[in-house]
Amino acid sequence: MKLEIDTDAGTIKIGTAAAQPLLSADAFHVLSSLWVRVGWNLKYSYGFTWFGRPVIQLPEDLVRIQEVIWRLQPDVIVETGIAHGGSLVFYASIMKAIGKGRVVGVDIEIKPLNKTAIDTHPLRPLITTIEGSSIEPDIVGKVREQIPAGATVLVLLDSNHTYCFDPFIRFPFARKSDSLAA
């Protein structure tokens, strides 16, 4: 894709199309998409922490997910794929601010350094970590044990970035009544 940006004229030309206003919705979409691609390539999201833990999320995404959490007010947040634990700490801090709830993090491998950091974090009482594949029956059972009957659950899928699938089949602890973000 070829982009021509003329800030003096206030226009953007995308490919062979006619120039359009630089401050238009179409220009914003193209520039935002390009910004995200470059950011991921440069590992921009790796530069952020939450209460001392690397969070590996874009700040815009963190703001958006807190909006979802605030509106839903879940009793349990289940996150698959926890990396360094920053997202778990982020969610736990929101749950603490809401005044209820807890976070369950599942990962196929939790590195010892990350496990220690999560286990010694001040928000640890609100966090449970489970090591193993989130689609294995025994791990699914361990997750289910952490979800009280009638609980409102938010499932956040951040473990498999390779293909699309039906998460209610792949993640059997997610119920049709739960909220899901992938």
C-alpha cells in the first residue's frame, strides 16, 4: 500500500485513490492500522507495566477492557495465557476497586521468575494461577473449581494467536452465558 501524506494540504492519498482529508475517518483507520502493525513489529506493547509487572498490552486495550469489566462487574475473570502476569495484576486491581471478584490465570507454562513475582505481589490474594493447557480436561476442572455456582464470568482468551476457533468448544469452562473476549 502506498500512502502520501501532505500535512500542509491536510490530505492523504491511499494507493491510486484521490486524495482525501487527512482528518477523516478513513484516514484515521488506515493510519491506526499502520501504527498497530509497526507497533507490534517493534514490540511497542512490551514497554508497559502494571503495578510492577510487564503487561504486554497496548494502553488503549487496557482502557477498553476496564470499561468491559466495569460494566459487567464479573465475579471471576479467567485469562488464558498470562505471560509475565501483568494482565492478571491489572484485572485484580480493577476487581479490588470494584470491591468484589477474583482472577484465574491459566498458562501452559508459567516461568519460575513470573510465578514468584505473581505469588509475592500485593494483589496475590485475588489471583489464582493454574499451569497447564486450558483445553485439557484436568485443567478445565481446576478452572471450574475456582468459579462459584451462579458467578458472572468474563473469559479473556490471550493464549493462542495462531488461528480462529469456537472458544466454547476449545475452552469448555466457558459457558454460553459468560462473557468472552478474544
